[in-house]
Amino acid sequence: MSSEQIQKHKKEGGKLQWFFFVIVIPLLFAITLALIVLTIAGYNVFQISEHIGSKIPVVSNFVGNDEEVLQEENTNLLATIEDQKEQIETLQLDIESKDEEIQELNEQIQQLQNQLEQNEQSQQERDELISNVTESFSQIKAEQAAQIIENLTDESALLILEKLPAEQRGAVLAAMDPEKAAELTQNFINPGE
């Protein structure tokens, strides 16, 4: 670089430095000092500048929208909260109805279990009674047993004949009226026909 270029470069640098030291720095100092004085005096400088800025056409796009956007977002969030509250209430009602349904079903299960236990007890008692009656029939003669069994219902007669040993069953059937013996034998072999 030649000395002329160096001199020219120093002059350009000097003008820029002069601009910062003489204009920019004092201006920034004056603005800062004014903001401090106005704030101490009780003025909200930022609110005033936002109010004035919202009236300027290009600047208003940057200044006033934040509050409107926040209000719109707040409204949307409140609506979402209300929707979710309604959904929660609906789900709680569903849960309550399902709980009631479960409780009713548990009660039905308990009733059915009680009935089953009663049926098992009555079946055991009935089986025990039939065993006792069968034991009694095995103690008497076949002719007397045949006369008694002929006068019973078919169901009762079949239950007793079923419990008797095969030899006694044959002797009782032989002592019965042949038609009644055939009918009982048929029902014994093919129940429900």
C-alpha cells in the first residue's frame, strides 16, 4: 500500500470514529438518561411507547399483536380446558355406571353361587335319601318291593332300581306286572324317551 492509500484509509476511519464518538454515543447516553428520569418521575415509558407505536402503521404490526395473540391463545386454551372438563365428567359418569354394573354382576354371581351350593346340598340330601330307601328295599323280599315300586312315579322307581344291585333289580322286575316292568326297563335303558 502506498502512503496516499494509508492516508485515505486513516481519513475514512477517522470520519467513522468521529460519527460514533460525537453523535451515536452521546445520543444513546441522552436516551438512557431520559428513560431513567421519566421512570423515576412515574411514567411507564415502555407502555407509552407501545401505545404510540400501535398507532404508527408499520410499527403497529410489531407492537400490538402480542397482546391480541396472547388473548386469542388464552381464549383457545380456556375452551380446550372446558372441553376436557366435559370429557372428564362424561368419563367419570361412565366409570360410575360401569362400577354399578360390576357391582350388580357381582351380586348376581353371589346369588348364583348360593343357589348352586343349595342345589348341591339338596342333591346330596336327595342322593342320601335315595341310598337309604334303596337300602330299605334291599332288606325286603322282591315281591313286596315290586308292589311298592309299581305304585311309585317312573322317575322315583328308576332312581331306586338304579341303586339296587343287579341281582335284586332283576328279582324285583320279575315280580312286577310285565307291562310295568317293560316300561321301567325301557326308561332305564333309554332315559327321557
